[in-house]
Amino acid sequence: SGRSEVKRITFDVQGGTGIDKATAAPDFSAHFSADGRLLTGSAVDRWEIYDTAGRLVLRGVAHDTDASMLSAAYYVARLYSTTRTKSLKLIKR
């Protein structure tokens, strides 16, 4: 019918459990570089970035991705590998 449905996901990033700091496992991590790129560790097969409203704003498989179109804000990164999944809080400045 040409209609699409939008669903929102809400993340509680205030003191939530299961959200690790990016430095916990360097090979399975992600961070924003100073020049606005999203850098992921070698063990990450694919990733998704969500804004604080729970909307998917970016996804990919590359370990070095231009994310300069994202505003300075808090984001939640969802990292995937064949054996692991991890969520972590990221800050883009």
C-alpha cells in the first residue's frame, strides 16, 4: 500500500547497566574522532548508531566512517560481531 511504519526505540543511558566504556575492549569498541569520523575496533563486524530518542541515525560495516553529518550530542552505539553484541554510550563533540 506504499505506507511505511516508523517505530522508535528508547534507551535509558542514565546509569544503565550493560553500557560499557569504549576503552573496555579496544578491538570491540567505537568512538568519534576529533574530525567527526566514527572509528570501530577490528572485531566489530557491523554497527548501528541511535540518537537519544532511539532513532537509528547511521549504520554500517566500515571501521572508519564519515559521521560529520551527525550533530554534537550523545548517541548509543550498538556493535555486533559473530559472537558478541554490545551497546555503549558515545559523545560527539
